[in-house]
Amino acid sequence: ASHQILVIGATNRLAALDTALTRPGRFDRVVPLPLPDSTGRFHILSVHCRKCPVAEPRETILRVATETEGLCGAELANLVNEAAIRATRRAATCVEAVDFASALA
């Protein structure tokens, strides 16, 4: 019986890959994915904010989503973590817009 194996890889640093991997017949297909738009960033931030209390969540997350153009999902996840750390340092009971602003700076 003949078996076919499909291997899919992902990177955001294509130039850093060894040329042996990018030769024809290997990982030779590039499928670019654009950075998320404001709506996409809103949804990504909403997912990552589920585990931490956010003051005025919809308004705060919407504001952060509009101020974070050019950030990818991983960067947005890190932003939420940084904002939560800053809120904790302030001994706050929830993450506020000021924490996100501080984490972005």
C-alpha cells in the first residue's frame, strides 16, 4: 500500500530557513497571511483577555485593538500578559486602559 505524507510548516522568518528546506519539492509553497485588521485584533485580544478581568472590557479591548495596528496575534497575547503584570504591580483588581497603554510604550 502506498502512503502519502503531507508536512506543513509555518514561520514568520522565511529568510532564516536553510535553503535546503526551501528547494523545489520540499517546503516550496509560501502562503502569506496578512496581519489582523482592527476587527481581527479585537477578537484576538478578547480571547486572551478571557482569563483576566478587564475594566469596561468591550470599550477597553476595542480601544486597544484600534491602537495596535501592525501587531500579530502573538504580540497581542504578549501585550495582554504585560498589561496584566502592570495591573498586578499596581495592586489593581482588574486590567485597565492605562495598563495596556503602559505595556505598549
